[in-house]
Amino acid sequence: MQTTFRFSFGPWNIHEGADPFGPPVRDSMSFAQKLKLFKPLGFDGVQFHDDDAVPDLNDLDSTALAKKAKEVKSMLDGEGLVAEFVAPRLWEDPRTIDGGYTANDPACRTYAIERSLRAIDIAHALDTKLIVLWLAREGTYVRESKDSKRSTEYLVEAINRMLAHDSSIRIAIEPKPNEPVDQAYIPTTGHAIALGHLCSDPARVGVNIESAHAILAGLDPSDEMGFALAHKKLFSVHLNDQNGIKFDADRSFGSIDLRRAFNQVRILDRHAYGSSGEFVGLDIKAMRTQKFDVSTKHLSNSRTVFLNLLEVSRGLDQKAIDALIAARDYEELDLLIINALMGK
């Protein structure tokens, strides 16, 4: 039976167009305004950083934290939406500039873990069991500044604390090879899956694969997804596109390499991703110069590209493909796929 896909994105994907080299170019939009856009754009799930749901959460006690999170849950219910995941935002605090879980200062490591446990409490109030860990600063600029073996053990310690805090949660590690640090400790899907096997409950530790992060590592996103699917570890995806390995561009899905996008759609569909409730998540930025009134087209366009490529994939003559593979006529197979993508 073919999967019916559900889509999600995060409120940070509707932004003011600021970048490190200039001011905002669009007006800001409140969280409540953003929520009203999800359903009309064709999305059912909302991705959250912990402070997307509960701003200034470091200043709140547990009672106030739960109250604020429940208010957001009511807002989601009112719009017919669900939370896909919550991710602790560790990389913007002064205590995490040298890493959170792998910081050299034990007080900073303690902060990172405690912040993560509060993110789990927010997830519980939002009725989601998925925690995403983007290990943004868990790496080095200077290798001699940290011990990679000990840092791996620190990561395991942190994840184990999270798993023990709530026996129902699952943790999806989002690997990335660089940026903001030069060298990340968990750069690829294989590293993330291996890290999970060191943890106290490996069945609850998987991956969230972002297309651009795989490309930055010099890898093909569809192969990374297939590897995770074989391990039953693909808990979520962040689809986007990437023009080379310069920096994390978060371009609209399929806008740079349509065939690369096609193979991501195909691997997900052929192996029933989504049949257990997983979302097709996006993590994409609008072009910086896009005007306010058209500043959500990157979201609707990416969803449309996914669905169009899904139609192409499902419309392929699999018997013809199998025959070409058996005949080792890969040039003809290549042309078959190219023609399909060109609508011929």
C-alpha cells in the first residue's frame, strides 16, 4: 500500500530575510500568524526548537514552563496541527560557545543537559515523543582543544540522561560535518547511528537526515536515507537543496539538483517511510530578497516538487527498469530516468 505523506516545517522557515551581511528585508510575523499559514500551505506538522514554543525558558520554573507549553498546544489544536518534534536550542547561549554536551567546562555540560531535559518536558506538553538533536557546536576548531574519545562519551552521557528522563521519547540525531564548527564529531548518518548503539536504549536513538548536511559531507542524501532505513533508524528528514559545499544554503527542495531530489523521494516512497507516522520535514529558507507577500512560496513550492517527483517515480515502468538492469544497459536506464524527469 502506498504511503500518504504528511509534511512539516519550523516557524524559523518563515523569517525576516536577514543574513550575516545585511539587515532584514521583510517584516516579521508573529508565531500565531505563522501557525495560520500551515494548513493553507498543505502542512500538518510543526517543528519546534524549545524556545520557539516557550521563549525565555531559562527564566521559567517547571510550572510556568508547562503552562506556556500547554498554551501552545491549545494553539496547535485550534489550527488542526500537531508538533512533530522539539529540539533543544543549545548553540545560542554564552555557556555553549565551546560546545554544549562536549564543552570542556563541566558547568556548561550540566547546563546543556538540563536545558535538554526541559526541552523534553516541553515536548511532553506538546504531545510529541520525538526530540531532535542538532549537535551544532559539538566539535572543534582546534583538535587539540578537546579529546574526541572523551567527547563521544560526553555525548553518550547526555543522551542517556535524556532517555532516562522520559521512557517514551525517541531521539533523532541530526548529523552535519561542519558549520558552525570546523570539524563536527558526528558528521554523518553512520556516525549518528553508531553513537546510538553506545547509548542505554539504542532502539530509541535514530537520525534526522537533512539533505544539505549530507551534501556538505560529500555524500548523496538518498544513500544516507537508504542506510538509515536499512537500520530502521530514519526517524525524520529535513529536505532542502544545496549548491555545492560552500555553506549550508537551505535552498528549496529540488531547486538545484532535480535528479538528486528525485532519488530522495524515490527511496522514501519505495521503503514506506511515513507509514509509521513519520513526517516529510522541510528546512528551507526563502530567498533573501523575496518580498513579504510571497515569502512562503519556498514552502509550498518544495511540497509541490516532492509530490510531482513522487508522481514521476510511481509512474515509472519498473519492469522496463528491471530489464535494463538485468541487461546491464545503464546508459539506457540513465536516459529513461532523464526522460521521465523531463516529462517525455
